[in-house]
Amino acid sequence: MEKNFVCKGDICYSKDARTLETCKDGYLVCENGVCAGVFTKLPEKYSAFALLDVTGKLILPGFIDLHVHAPQYDYRGLGMDLELLEWLDIHTFPEEAKYADPLYAKGKYAQFVSEMRKSPNTRGCIFATVHRQSTEILMNLLEESGLIAMVGKVNMDRNSPDSLREKSAEVSALDTIQWIAQISGKYTRVTPILTPRFLPSCSDELMKRLAEIQRQYRLPVQSHLSENPAEIAWVRELSPESRNYGDAYDRFGLFGGKECPTIMAHCVWSDEEEIVQMKERGVFIAHCPESNTNLASGIAPAKRYLEEGISMGLGSDVAGGTRCSLFFAMAEAIRVSKLRWRLVDATWAPLTVPEVFYLATMGGGAFFGKVGTFLPGYEMDAFVLDDSRYHRPEEYRIEERLERAIYLSEDRDVLHKFVGGRQIF
Amino acid sequence: MEKNFVCKGDICYSKDARTLETCKDGYLVCENGVCAGVFTKLPEKYSAFALLDVTGKLILPGFIDLHVHAPQYDYRGLGMDLELLEWLDIHTFPEEAKYADPLYAKGKYAQFVSEMRKSPNTRGCIFATVHRQSTEILMNLLEESGLIAMVGKVNMDRNSPDSLREKSAEVSALDTIQWIAQISGKYTRVTPILTPRFLPSCSDELMKRLAEIQRQYRLPVQSHLSENPAEIAWVRELSPESRNYGDAYDRFGLFGGKECPTIMAHCVWSDEEEIVQMKERGVFIAHCPESNTNLASGIAPAKRYLEEGISMGLGSDVAGGTRCSLFFAMAEAIRVSKLRWRLVDATWAPLTVPEVFYLATMGGGAFFGKVGTFLPGYEMDAFVLDDSRYHRPEEYRIEERLERAIYLSEDRDVLHKFVGGRQIF
């Protein structure tokens, strides 16, 4: 299908964080890869566009996974009895070390990309491993899949096993520069993102060098922040001069601001100062509710972040999370926000369906530009969901169908997917 | 397949609440509908038994859903933004009122039974509605399905809409007696269970009459207990003479004891005295983690109940829960226990995989007698799970495959099911 097309069905998208727009039997128009609008009657000027008629099916904006570890896909749902730091040592690091072997990486990454392709997610901000070659393999596979992604070769030069740790800050930085050079101009849909794993695994020297690379190549940044109490205490030891965990990134200029678009995953235990700082710097929070529960980290105050206007999207955080589909992250975001309201702090009401839908679409999409909804001018990311497996769609309002999709849909219900104006199936 | 058979595959079952037993390429032997044991080599005396060879697949004991509302299956995943009492008024009561129409009931119940049949659950303790005829229709469908179930015609004569409320305690009691008479001797696999909805919807007069019926017909009892703070406050108003919510049942003799086997769903907020009372009376707790989260009720101290040796199993509590399969209840039980440990009370460690597996099988099975494991003498409830959709089974230990099944399996992965010694597919 060309970049001009019309998709007819039951359309639902966010106008803002609180407002769902719906259109029964509506026409979603894509012109030059960009949304031209949603119409109850197809305007004459689009009548020659190719029509995908999915009457009775849901048409939703693609989901943006703001935080996912591609090499962890293979062992999701294993070792969930451990907390973060133990889990990293026992499961994550030994597995990631295997990605030194490009052949191993190719097989595993192919499976991850295939699953992400089938899911309702259209874009992702993805952690690879420290390995340059394997990371390029992942990027090749993503480019072929038609998905859009920011992919990071991970940097880590301390506090990790010999098998995985980069030899020095210098080696890590040089490798990163080589990686950037090698992929320069190679892809149309996949771009690099600077990825210091998290503060404990990056020396000051490495952070300095990464900051230079960031400025030189104008790369966005992704990392982890304030996920687990033991991790935070460790950062305090490692970086006693920092006022908080976020400040430990900020000291190196790797914490948001106009010149340094940044995603920080988790922010479960951010203190007041860190929250203010994130807001001021426009740092994006990747809220990963399933992972925060599975690793017994806690419950991030996502409702508060949303109310305060902090930029935020959802992350599957596979393999801290067990499923790529952000439908599940949406359900878990609602669930844990209820428990937080009930058990921790009744100041902040539970998240609603429109709010988590916004987070999965417009909220995370904003990191990619005008992405995540069907307002005119937004890049066309969309998927068609057949929700007839678990109910008769005609018996429900579109808002109700969206709520049920969050709880009941599976990847196999995704019939078609458009990414950046291109139909990938 | 006859009641004598052998099933060969990768077997996993509980020995007790903490201990998993596994047997790779093992033989599970069923003799006269009862488990004769698990063997690494098939004993000569069983060599003539029919063999179901599912080498490489998992063979697990069937799951026992200790708490599920059949008429709510149809609207699971809807209206999850409400708390218990509002949710009952807006969604539950209007829908249940429709079950006055047997034709309506037949259509909806057929779908519930069909889904439960496909799930890994082999038995359930099921709430119907107040309607005698519709309840019998549900029992007919369950009997035909081959599942084993205890089914309750619901009793409620106050604090509910006219369309659903029974006219008086007398009418409710008489209807219950008629229902029992009508189904007497009719089924081999389905039995009645006395089902006062919950204290707020049953007058003292009705409770007295139900207690008489309970004693006369020696019926087990199921109801709800200490689910939501607002509900508990209401019970305190309705029953000021009771020391706690459990005592409000106990005053009528409907709270466990040898002559009155009782399941109480939820027990999220039970106080010390109520907990002691449940333990002394052998009351079974139906722990419904997903529902308790979805309705923002809280997190039951399931680990504590288990450690204290209180009888307990898992409940899907559809439609407070969105899925019948207890695999999902197991995952949610682990998840919320982690949040409880982290955010509420670190005295009690999170639930483990062996523990939630025990709850879903032996824990709940005990309400049905010797049910829920493959130790010799237990009734044969089992299912075969194909876990090759999401990994290569040969690469994992059976314990790991069980953990991944909890997080990743779906009903369509269930290949065969045995209930009470009979293969139903």
C-alpha cells in the first residue's frame, strides 16, 4: 500500500491525556505518510486513495514502547523471584554476554523483532548489549521489519562481570563512535540512541566521554533511574557528590534539556528535587509498571507525573516485564495505580483508561516527534484490532471496546499495522 | 479413554505448599479415576493401560477455581474504574437481573462453560444468580462439559435493586429448597453449594433460614468476606452486634466448622480475631489477587495465611478478575505479594512459584477432598500443556517451564484435560 490511503473502521485516539476521540465507521486518511484526519464521511479529495475497509474492527494509533531490552526477550518470565540487582547478576548479565557471538545474537534478535512486529507496538526505544556488531544486527532486523526504533549499544565499564564489562571507558567510547560511524546513513527507520546502562555500571570517565559523544553526534539518551531502593543506595555510595540519582547523570550533562532528549526508565522512588529536575529538563519517564512489580521495586507515582505535566510513556521493560504488547502495560499501569492509591497515597487517584491509552500512544510518541494519535499532521502509526474473539463488537461502545482490549486482547488479534505511513502487514 | 490410563510426559505437581515434584519423561498412572502415582519407568502391572503419549509436553494437576461468578463472565474487563459497591450497582446487578430469562441465561452460561472447559481449570466453586431455573441451566451445562463444580443459587433479600432482590427471606429460602429438591440426584459431577451473596445483601431472617437449610441438607457454603474497606464499614453498621465481618456469618452458624465447610472469598482486610476464627473453623480462603487489584480493594496477606496454615486456594473472581485461567491468578498472586512486601509489610516475603502452584492445585483442591496433586490416592484432575509456542521446552528445567507457563501460557496451549479421572478432551 502506498503512503496515501484510507482506512475505514471504528477509530479511537487521544486528543490529550484525558480525552478520547472516537469515530464509528470512520475514515482515517493518510496522505504522504502523515495523518490528514478522521472523517465520518470521506472527503471527495481522498476518494482516489486506496481503501482498506476494516468495518467493525478497531483502528488505534500504534503503541510506543519507551523502554525494552531486546536481548532479554528470550528469558522473559524466568527468575521473577529476584530483585533487580540479583536478577541482573544471575539472569541478565550472563545472557547478555552471549551476544558477543553475532550468530547467537542474530537468532535471538530475529525472534524478538518478529514478536514486536506482530504486537500492537509500532515503535520502541530499545536497549541492545555492549556488543557493536550484534547491535548492528538488531538494527538491520528492525529496519527490515518496517518498525521504527531507536536502538542503543549499551555502555558499561564497571560493576559487571568480566564477560560483559567493557575493558575501559576509552574502549567503550571508541566502540560507540565506531558503531555510530558504521551505521551512519544506513537506515531510514532505525536510529542510534546513547545508552549508558545505569549509573552503577558506568564510571565517571565513561560518563564524561559519553557526554562528549552525545554533544558531538546530537544523540538522544536512554538509561535507568530510581528503580529500586538498594540500587538508589548504591548510587549514593558511588556518587556521594550528587544530590540525587538524577543529579548523578546531570553532572555529566546527560539528563535532558533541549540539546539532550532523554528517557529515564522507572522513576519509582524519585525524590521531590529529582521530579522537579525531570520536569524542568523535559526528561521523558518510561513508566514500566509490570517490571516494577515483577522485580518488587515498587509503584511509580505515574498519576502524579501525568498531572504535573511531566513527559511520560509506557515501557514493557522486557524481561522485567513479560510481554511486549503495551496493552498489558496499560492494564498493569491501571492496576498498580489502584494499589498505590489504596495502600500508599490516596492523594493521587488511579489512572484511567484514557490516561493509560494516552501514555501508550501520544505520551511515548512525543519522544519521536508528532507521533501517537490521529490528529492532522501526526505520522501515521496505526493498527487494526479484531476484537470479535472475545465479544460481539457491535454490542459495545468504542470506549468500552478499548477497555476490554486492554484486558483481553492478544497479539494475534492485530490484523494490520502501519508504521510511519507504511503498511507492514 | 477409560478410567484406567497412563499419560507420559514432563510431570510437575506439589508435595506440599513449598515443594514441587517433577519427573521428566515420566508416567502418570490413573487407576479407576484415581492417581496411582508418578513413575520414571512404567510398572509392569499398568502396561495394559491405554497410553496417552505427550512426550515433551507438561502434565500438571488441574487448577481449582475457588471463586468465580458465572454470570459475570460476559462483561469481564469492563467498568474496572469502579470500586466494589459502585461496580455492583452499575454493572453486576443490572446484568444478573437479566438471568431471570432462562433463554438469556442459557446463551451466556454456555459461553462461560465453554471457556472454563478450554482453560486449565478442572473444577470451580461458582456463583450463579438468584434465579433457580437459570442456575439449573448452568448446572446442566457444567455436567455436560465434564467439569466438576459446586454451584450456588445466590441468596439476597436486601440492599439490591428490585429487579434482582428476592421478595423476602421466606421466598429466598423456599426457592432454595425447591432448587435443591429439583436437582437432587440429577448430576454426577455438579453439586449445590449454599450461597448467601454477602452479608449486606442478606437479612438476619434470611441468614437464619439459610443456616437451617445448611444443616438439613449438609451443604457447603460460599460467600464474600472483608473485601473492601467501605463494605466492611457497611457490615459494621448492618450488624453492630458482631465483633467483625466473619462473626456476622458466625452468629448464624455459617462460618466453617466440621459440619459446615465454607469458602470465604477475598479476606483482604480481615482483623486478627477474624483470622484466628478462620483458622480454628477451617474456613477456606479464596484468594483473588487480580480482582482485589482491579476493584482497588487492596492486597490480602496471602503469604501470612499460608504460613499460618490456613486453608486457601485461588479464585479468578471473574468479573472482578478478567481471566478464568488460574495461571493468571498465580502470576497476579506473586505480583501483588511483592508489592505488599515492598509497600505494606516486609514481615511476609513474596509468594513463590511453588506456593502459588500449590494454591491453585492442592490448596483449593482440598475443598473437594483428595484433589489437586499426583500423589497416590488423589482424584485424577490433570491437563497437558504445550509450552512450545513461546520456547523450546528441551532447553529448560521443568520448574522453569512452570514459571514461564504462569507468565506466558494461554488457554489455547491446553491440549488435553482430565477431570475426576475422565478425559474431557
